Amino acid sequence: MQHEREAHVFIFPLPLQGPVNCMLKLAEILSINKIKVTFLNTDYIHQRLCSHTDVPIRFRNYPDFCFRTVPDGLPEENPRTGTEIGNLLESMDASAVPIFREMLLTAETPVTCLIADGIFTFATDVAAEIGAPLLYFDTVSPCGLWTYLCLPKLIEAGEVPFKDDNLDEMIINAPGMEGIIRRRDLPSFYRTNDLNDQIIQLVLREDEHIPLAQGVIFNTFHHLEAPILAQLRTVCPNIYALGPLHAHLKARLASWEARPTTSNSIWEEDGSCISWLDKQPSKSVVYVSIGSLAVMTRDQMCEIWHGLVNSGVRFLWVRRPGSVTGDSDETGIDQELARGTEERGCIVRWAPQEEVLAHPAVGGFLTHSGWNSTLESMVEGKPMICWPYFVDQQVNSRYVEVVWKVGLDMKDSCDRVVVEKMVREVMESRKDEFLKGAEEVAESARAAVSPGGSSFADMDRLIEEIKTMKI
Ligand code: UDX
């Protein structure tokens, strides 16, 4: 008779803030449910988690949880921002993947389920080698991933590369997105004539590997993306929609009144902005942040700043170090942003974002439309002004405006007049309309992660299936 093995999940996130953040939330939910979890970080990420958060300490509450680390192969000072993702993956192939494989092959408690970021195409071979089921966790939005999966069809149909400069041309060969997506709403790296481009090739490789997994996990909820999830099931029938994961973890841990558990930030948070928000009137502040990877030029920063100042609305701006390209004068930039706006503006280098978005003084979010930021804004019922940078963000921002109707899409424009107009619309002239839409989405998000909700049920199914997976 075969001996029953202990369930042991091995989680390997893409070593960037967004993916690490939501995979840690999933890891914690699995740990609450007494599943053994090994979480693999790169040294770069782990050192930052240890110095800026109490994550390693918090996870000591779970005796069957452990962190392991691998080098990412890049020198310490190397940028790990958005456009460097191809280099990061290439470097990890050489330095991290062999160690990761060895860890799985020699694990004291055999790994019974591997959960890896969808972009880790090497995971299919390693999972097959150890004979464990593989679940891909795609931390980008499902609508964004669907545009990746449609890429071969778009190339075959001659829609990509674009035939001319008309970015307003509607896209035809992305089923389920008819009448919604224009060329400009596809991931920005589709605006290339070179199909051998590093990122395009990565996406095409990911497209081949996704269907090889036993299932795909998404940080979304059925009510938000039902039509897209239906399309995704044609490629990978077994889907777990578990999001919004940050709210899901809170729901599993305690009541709705519970404040954010603790942060998973790899940068030090400046909590002084919360005391500043405490002094501002209800729903009067626009929160401005472009996440952990996006960058802007100094000109773009000035346009956004002038737009905000001219709108007369209060703002809280996250000015992440290194987020202005080609400029190393960090203090000079901050002084320029603060000029004449001390009364109405607050600038920090990194904020406790979940807490900021939950604050009653915040009335809107000028965002790069990263998927975590989008979900965090939705859960708090805060309308968005979207200025997408890359990957899934161009798709997310389009959905925010025309499908979910919880904000405005500013993509491909960075003009002070447009910024001022959109800020005024969201914060003043169309405030009630956007707040109503945002509150409806917030309610459905909260319902999804509560007992009886769709994400709650999908999580229970995942937990049960993991517990019965055997080698
Ligand atoms: C990346 C991609 O940009 C995004 O499009 C993709 O969907 C996921 O991976 P990132 O750019 O970091 O992520 O954006 P986002 O997904 O929004 O994640 C940023 C995270 O950092 C959020 O969880 C947010 O709460 C946190 N954050 C951001 C802070 O804690 N403080 C800040 O000041 C800014």
C-alpha cells in the first residue's frame, strides 16, 4: 500500500514587488490551513523583506512554513525595474534555476505541488522531473494575460505588428474583447516591428507553457472578469480565481475591521503620510503612485505636477527613488515637486499603499494601473485616473474606463491640461458617478472573498485539491 505523503507546496514568485506581494498572501492562506509551504525568494528580495518588514518574523507563526533563497545572478546595483525584466529572467536561468531544481529534487519532505509565476516556463520541466503537479500563478490581470495568449492569433491574422500608425484601430482577433480593445490598449511592447524582440519571444514562450500546467491561479474574482475567465478556460480549463488576495487574506484572518495585516513592501514605508491624510477633508485627496517598476521622464513628471496643481485638488505623491529616468538629483526632484504646494501636497518615497487607499481622505488614485494597485483601489471603492506604463497595464486601464467604469484612461498622453481635466472630473464634476461605480465593484470584491463568495469557494477547492495531491 502506498504511504500517504504530507502536502508540501513549493512557491516560486517572479522576484518583483507585485508578484512577491500577492504570492505571500496566498502562502499565508495556505499556511493558515496547515499546508506545508516553502517560499523561494531571490536574495535581493529577501534582504529587502527582512530589512523593511516583519514578514520573516510573522511567518514564524506557521511552523510548517519556510523561506529559501537563490541568487538572481545580477550585481547588487543592477536595476530591477520594468524594462529590465528580460535580463532578470535570462540571468535567473543561469543562476537560480539549477539551484531551484536541486532544491526540489532533494527536498526532505517531497514537494507535492509546485506553484510558479506564469512567466517561469522552466517550471514545467522541473515539475515533470519531480513528478509533482504544476500550478501557474499569473499575477498580471487575466484580461492582460488574455492579450498575451491571443498574440499568436494576432500575428497570424496580421494584426501584430501594426500595419500603420493608427493606434485607434479596433482589434478583431482577441475573442471576448471585440469592441473594447484598440491597438493602443494592447501591451505596449506589441508596438514593435520586430517579432524577435526579447519580450515578445518571452510572451510567445509563456503562451506555449500555460496550457501544460494542471491549473492556473489568478488574483481576480469571477464577478469582475467572468467573460475573460471563460475565454481563458478554453486554454486552461482548471482556473482558480482567488482575488483580491490582499482582501482575501484579511477575510480569512479576521473581521473586516482588521487593518492590513503587515506590509510585504521591499521599500521602507513612510507612515508620515497617514498623519497628513488624517488632517485632510473626506475624499479630498488624489493619491499618485506608479508602483514599483514604472518610470517617467522629468518632463512627464512636470506635466503631471502642473496638472495636479492647476486642478486645485490636494494630492499625496509617491516619488519612488529612481522613478524619474535620467535624473539622479533625487532631492532636487522632491524640492521641485514640493514647490508652492506644501499646503495641498504631501510627497513620500514609498507609502503604506493599502492603508492610504483605505483612508477616508483619499478620493481618487492616479495610478500606473499595475494589477495589485488596481485591485487595491477597487476594494476600497476609489475611482482611478490611469496612466499605464507597460505589460498588462495598457489593458487594465482600458477595462477600468470602458468595462468596469471606475475611472478614466489617460494612456499615451501626459499633458498638464489633460491631467487637470481628468482630476477635476474624477474628484469634482463626475465624482458621484465614479464613486457609485467604484462602491459597487468594491462590494462585489468583498463579497467574493467572504464565506459563500466565489473566490472563497475557489480557495477552498484549491486547498482541498492540494491536500489530496500525492506524488
Ligand atoms: C508589476 C506590474 O507593473 C503590474 O502591471 C503587474 O500587473 C504586476 O507586476 P508593479 O508595477 O509593482 O507590478 O505594480 P502593482 O501590481 O500595482 O504592485 C505594486 C505594489 O506595491 C502594490 O501592492 C502596492 O500596494 C505596493 N506599493 C506601491 C506600496 O506598498 N507603496 C507604494 O508607495 C507604492
